[in-house]
Amino acid sequence: MRAAHHLLIVSPEHSSHQSPLRQLALYDEFVIGWAGSAAQALQLLAEKQHTAVVVDAPLPDLDEATFCRQARRQGARMPMMVLGSGGEAAMILALEAGAIDYLARPVRANVLMARLRAHLRQYEHCEAASIPMGRFLLRVGEKLLLDSASGKEIRLTARETDLLKYLHRAGDRPVSQSRLLTDVWGYNAGIDTHTVQTHVHRLRRKIGDDRRTVRLIVTDGHGYRLASVDAQRSAA
């Protein structure tokens, strides 16, 4: 699967608990960034959009609850998960400070991955979600697509927003027009319509997605998918 999410892992350099975290690199749906301290993580969160944060407690400079609280005050909206062994009191503090989940060690990578996916599915449906798409950033609640290459802000309709969200969740798998009609438009299967083609054409024109550049939305067989992150960056 094409990397679709930017994951920030906050873990001390010599942590003895990094094994399941490093295994997340095997799941290529993530672009993974690392921070060795709370201070470094807060700086990275201020500079770059991420779609999830995993905190490997304890951190060298802040406790996990304080980090979560400061990240939220700084404007972080994405899911934040904490891996720790501080017991029930530490879990309650972290959750009340802004963490969305607290997993007690030991935890296996596949369990951590499943929880991350579940939280990201919920996050993408919430009004506060900001979803990186290569050089673009989709702000779900505002129905706004930001082009980092040009600084352009593109206003979207509710249907265009839903379409981009759906294609993003599909990763690098093309989605057929019939599937989009059923899942995004709510049409019955078997209906012959040009609805999807028309909406994709209008959206491409709106964002300047023409044949002279690598498209955000790629036609693949009888369906569509988002362009790979690397392809979009090389065209920026």
C-alpha cells in the first residue's frame, strides 16, 4: 500500500521498548518520523502535518500527560496514542490530557497497527481532521484543499471532500466507478451514470490537475486512485 499517513513516533533514543514501534516500518502505509524527546516532537508538530502520534513513555524531558496536554494546546488534532507501563493512574492522566488511547506494555506490533488504523478511520470522519495527500492537505471540516506548492486554497463541495477521503482510505488500490457510486453517492449497484466522471473532471479543473502535471486523481482502468506521494512531490 502507498504511504498515506505521516506517523510521528516519540521515543527516547535508547528506549528498550522500540521493537514493536520499529516494526511499524514494515507497514508501508506510513511515512514515519522520529523524535527523541517531547521538545523535539512539539517542534516537529508545529512545523509539519502529521496524521497520528505514538508516544513511547517515559520521555526524557516531560511525562506523557504533560506532552499530550502541550501538544493539544499547540493545536495538534490528530490521534495521539501512548505506550506505557505506569499503571491505571498514568493511563487516566494521559487520556484526560488528550491521548486517544493508552496501551500497556508489552504490546505486539500487529495489535498496535490495528488500533492505529481504527483511530485513523474515526479521525478521517471527524470535522477536525487534516489529511496529507502528497503536496496537498485536505481539511475535512472546512472542505478545503491546500496546495503546499503554490499556497493555493481550494474550496470543495461536500461530495468532493467525501470522494477524496474515500480514495485516500483506499491507498494505492484503484476504486471502480461502480464502487464510488455505491459508497460515496449512495446509488444502487448497476446504475449506468456519468456522475463520477463528471465530478472527477470538475474537481481536476478546480485544482489545476491537468495532463501537464502529475495528477492528484489518477484514472486507473475503470476507476480512480490518488497519485503516489513521490509522484506528486516530484511534480511540485
